[in-house]
Amino acid sequence: MSRPQPLALTASIFIAVSILGGLFWVNLWLNRQRPGGTDFAVYWASARTLLEFNATPYGELASLNAEQALGRTAQDPSAPGFRLDLPLYTEMAVFPVAALSDFAVARAAWMLLMEVALFATALLCPGLMGGRARLLMFLLPIFGVFWVQAVWPLTEGNAVILAALFLAGGLVALHGGRDEAAGVFFALATFKFLTLGPFLIFVILWSLSLRRWRMPFAYLMSLGILVILSYFFYPNWFLPYLGAMIINLRGPEMLSTGEIISASFPAIGVRFSYLLTGVAAAALLWEWWAARQGDYRHMLWVGCLTLALTPLLGFPTNPENYAVFVLPVAVLTLLIEERWGARGRWAVLGLLAVLFVGLWLIYLVASDPSLALFFPTPIFLVLGLYWVRWWAIRPPRTWVDTIGDPS
């Protein structure tokens, strides 16, 4: 019985390598046909600037190199441009591909990493609640890889895809009681703080309220090690990193609720945006307080609500960072299938189809996809999560719920 095992392992490795190799060559062909990858160009050029010239990856030289990698005319170095906005410990993940001098080859390798991360995140999503999701075991991985909020950052090379993977890994670890591993995963996700900061703050506060000290301790220890490692590679990275972030926040690609609403309704836009931000912040604070002694399911629902409401809090962001929304989508659909059984699977199928097709239509038709996609997904998820709120925080089913349930 032991002989087939090495053969099966060898066959599995061969198939995996063949698939990865095929994806790499497809990526390379696409890169040759359709150049792009603005976010990755910034990561790649900044890493090469540090490795080749021992110059700051957050400066003007790295920004100009990124524009040249994309075949664009160099802009005024003092103007807001392509500045690296990742902490150095995250940028170190780019060092292996930065060793490749051909930008198209390096981008193809980076896209391969992002594709693996997308698929791994989608595979982890059905396990967020630990239940038996028959339909979603197959549907979520397909949806999570091909919906617009995954393909868009993939083509640009946005590292938010890695943040989504670390977030999913941390939540699955928390569900399994592996608090130390969860802390490590959450520490690795801190590089997208404007997108994930409120979520990380909430999860840490929830752990502290339940005296689960190991997760916050592992988080702080891991973050400390990453920062120290960054200073080892380049001691003067932190202040230039903050400066680059400020420059990027002034860039035209960053949007906020106040900016969008004020431009659309000049007379009342500012006041309305303040009202929207105030309502979103009040809802979050109320849900955080209600979940302080809640179980994992309650925390998971509030955490997903926090992710969905974060763009409405007024922080500068871009819908390209919405790849993390695969987690609220997963929780929403998992709760529906859990509660309604076989009937819920049809509801899940319809919901995912509407979300998938609707977002792609907006992206393809809109003259400015970033502006057009800023509100639809967060609002859709907030409404959906409040629809299933009772099922999330009150999991036991009553006899009324079971009437007519064919499952």
C-alpha cells in the first residue's frame, strides 16, 4: 500500500509545476501584448533602486524608474507621482522578482504569486465559519478569483491581494484556536492600514476583551521583528516611507466619500459626506461594543462589517483595494446557505451572479471605473450583512426556521 504514495506525490508535484509554469507563460504573453501593472512597477522599481544603488526606495529616483518601466515620460520629480507606499518589510517580498531586470518577466512572476494568493484566499473562505458549505466549497473559489475586485488588482499587481490572504489566514487560525498564528498573519497584513486598520484594531480589542492575550502578543512581536528586520536592510526607511504615503494620498487616484459627494453635489456635498461618515463611524462603534464579549461568529460578522464600512469612513482609498471584500462576500453567502440549506443555495447562486455580472458591467461601461465602483460594493455588502446579522450573532435555529427546509 505504500508504493503508490510516492508515485501519487510525484504526479501531484508534476501537475502543480505544469499548472504554475503554464500560468507564468500566459502571464508573460499577456504582459507582452498588454503592458501595464502600475502598482507592481512601483514595487519593482523601488526594490531595484534599493538593491542596485542603495538609495531610498521612497524617493524621486525610484518614482522616475517606475514611470520609465511603464514606458511613460518622466514627470516632475517634485510632483505627486509613483511613490512606494509599502513599509520596507513588505517591500522585501519583492526582492526576488526585483532581481529580474526584464520588467515583463518580473511582472509575470509577480502575477503568478498573486494568482496563487487569490486561489488560496478563495479556498480558505469556506472555512471561515467551519461549517459544511456544499455549494460554496466549489463556487467561492471560482468567484473569488474571477470577480472584478480580484482581476483588477491582479492586472495592476496590487499587493492588497496578499493582505486579503493574510487576513483570511488569520481568521481561520482564530477559528481554530491558534491565536499565535493569527497574530502573525494579522501583523503581515498591516501594510494596507488605510484598508485594514479599523479591522485590525477591532480584532485586537476583541481579543483583549476576552483575555486572549496570545493573539495581540504574537501580533506585536511579529510586527516588531518585521520592523527591526527592515532597519537592518535600510536604517533610514521610516520617515521617507511616511513622506511617500502623504504624497500618494494627495494623488488623483485616491478617492474619498467627501471628495466624491462634494464634486457631485457642491451645495450640500460636504455636509452630507460628514453625515455619512458619522453614521458609519457610529454604527461601527456600536457593533464593536456589542461584540466585545461575543463569540467568534459575532466577531467575524462585525469584522466583515468593518471591512465593508471602512471606505465610507472618509479615508482616502481606491476600489482597487476592495480585494479584501471577498471575506464579507464569503460570510454573507455562508450564513445564507447555513440558514436556509438547499433553498439558500439558490439564493447564494443568484446573489453571487448579480454581484459578479453587475460589477463587471460597471467596470466595463464606466468612463472612470474607480469612481463608478467606489460605492456599489460597500453599500451592497453592508445591506447584505445587516440582513443576516441575526443569523450570525444568534446561530441556534428555532423550529420555525426548519419548517419546509428540505436540507
